[in-house]
Amino acid sequence: MQDSPTPSRHHNDALSNRQLRALGEIASGVAHEFNNLLAPMMLQTLSIEQTWGKDRELVEELQPLKQAIQQATELCQRILLLGRRSADTRERVYLNDLVSNTLKLIGSTVDRRIQIQSVFDETLPRLYTSSALVSEMIINLFFNARDTLLDGLQQRSPDSDWTPRIRVETSGFWVQGETSQFYQRITISDNGMGMTEAVRQQIFQPFFTTKKTGKGTGLGLAVVWSCIHALDGKIEVESEPGKGSTFILEIPAEARAAKKVKKVVPDAAMLPASGNHRSRILLVDDNDLVVRSFSRYLTRSGHHVTTISDGQDALHLLQREHENFDFILTDLNMPGLSGSDLIDAVRLLPFRGRIIVMSGFVTPEQKESLLLKGAAVVLSKPITPDRLLKELSVDPIFWQQTNLSMNAHHAHSHDHDQEPHELPIPA
């Protein structure tokens, strides 16, 4: 049983949470801008590869650049996790299965000298949570434990009797109060290097790391902090230098908020392709690099592209010539009239095409709102050419008819009842 936190500790925790949230939002803003730069870089390299594909030497020279862009994209996605304000799609899952499957996925990355122990509470019921966020936390904490054990192996002599070990446990417990709540717990511990109290107080800060330059980004534990708070959970850390560390994740078994009504969005792969491969596209983005690279790539792919850098100018053009476009490809974050505002205005016009939203960063709430407003799909930058061309291959008129009928049926048939709770009886 843990001691009740003192008022001073409550104040410090709240202050730390606000600081970390602010840092996460700043980091997400930076990642958004980087994604805007990566989008044209990705398209431009692929455009060069397609145009001069017969030049084997040139194609070979492009490969390191493509790999660097992909690595930068993955890094940006991790940074964006720091500023997320809600969890991914939630579902009812068994925590033991989720933990076990995640460990199987990453087990091959572990040095065989490290022992992995798992102890699962087989009485745990299913919980309603985000599998993606829980797996993300497990992976980051597991790799953190692995790295400290590898440091220990390097510092100890080969004849040492020390056996590096990672232990993963699951359990459940009730929190009694005005409203009793059941939590499920994941405990990941190691017998590695441990940490001082000074280090422990900073480990969840973005970009803080004790690893050597080039060995870590300082994002892993910051992502864990963001994920657990997105799930309305808690995290505790116990550590002692030279003896190891224990991270304890406590996840509520039931979501606190009622589920939202979700819009049914037909997938592009399920819809017929347009007979006219030369689609008429209105591209709206205030980033000149994005406009030039997307316009060049789409034109080379056989489409007719009109570009506008201002949402208000795009609306004026659509008010006059909406029938001349099959697709609107718009950025979300623009000065003046935003992409969201543009969708609101366009839906008042007799426009029958598809609206595709692009963004360097969009929260789940924003995505849901955009889809409900009338966007066909929301794509995250940098967008792969294959995905973009796939969305532009759909017959816009058929999509409009299918979209309206599917969501009309969904609106009448959907009930707002929560799934039945699946909790153990408190002792």
C-alpha cells in the first residue's frame, strides 16, 4: 500500500504535468513543421526516381536519401505522440494477451544473455483501452530496461555472476472511493544500473537522456508519460543506483467518457476507380514547397492541378467554378480560412467531389470532426505517393452517393449504449 501523497507532492506533480504537457505541445508543433518539409522531399525523390528510373547509378544514389527521410518521418511520429490529447481507438482486450503479443514482437531484439520473465494474473478480465498506446508504452519501457542491462554487461567483467533480467508482470486492483474503480497494472522491472533521484525526477521530460550522443533521442519515456495520461492512467517509478528500476503502469479498466458516434468512411480500396484517370484537382496549401512538389508529381501522374495558397481565394474560385473540380486537396492549418473552415463553406455549395485533407499533425478529435463535416479522408504528412494516388483514383460521384447512404443508415441504426462492463467483484 502506497502512502497518500502530501499536498506539496500534489502541487509538484500538477506543475510537472503542466510543464510536460506544454513541452509536448511545443514538440508537436515542431514536428508538424518538419512533416511539412518532409512531404515535398519524399515526393521529389520519388518523382526523380520515376523520371530517371533507367539510370541505375542515380537511383542507387537516392536510396540513402529515401532512408533518411523515412527515419525522419518515424522520429516525427514519435515526437507527435508527446502532444497527443487523447488515445487511439479503444477496444475491449485481454491485457495478458496484449502484453504477451507485444513481448513476442520485440523479443528478437534482446541480447540472449538477458533473461526475460513474465508473470501474468490469469484472473484479469478484459479492459476497454487503446491497444496501440498500451503496446507503445510496453515497447518503450522494455527497450529502456534492455539498454540499461546492456550497459551493465559492458561494465561488468565476463566472469561476473550477475545475470541481467527483465521481469514483466500483470495484476489488478480496486481503488475505493466515492466511485470504486478497477485498474489493471503492468510492472516492468530490471536489475540494471538504476538511477539517482535527481535523474528520476527528469526522465519524463522530452529529449532528456543519460545515454551517449547518438544512442538515444530522449523521447521514449516522454512518450510513455503522454500515452498513460491519454488513457487516464498513472505511472510510478522506483529505482536505486546499482540495483535496477521498476516502472508501474496503472490503467483504468473502463473508459471514463462515453463513446462517440463515429462516421462510417468507405475505404478507397473498396470503391470503384474513376474512369477518367485525369482528375481535376484543386490543391490548397500555403507552403510553397508542398505546392510545387505535389503539383509537379500529380501533373506527371496525369492529373490536371490548379494551385492556390490561400483558403479564402480557394473558396472564391469554388463559388464560381465548383463544377470544374473532382477533388479538393487542402492543408488543414492555414492562415485566414483554415482547411476546416473551407470544408464548412464548400459543403454549402453544390460541389459533388471528394475533399481530401492533409496535415502535418491532426488529433483524433480533429480527424473525427473533419470526417463528420464532409471530408472524404484525412491524410498525415508526409503522404506516400501510393496512398495519395489511391485516394485520387476513386470515382468522386460514386463516393458521394455511397458516403451519404452509408452514414444515413449508420445514423439510424447506431445506439449509444456503452458495452457491458466486465469487471471482477471487489473483495
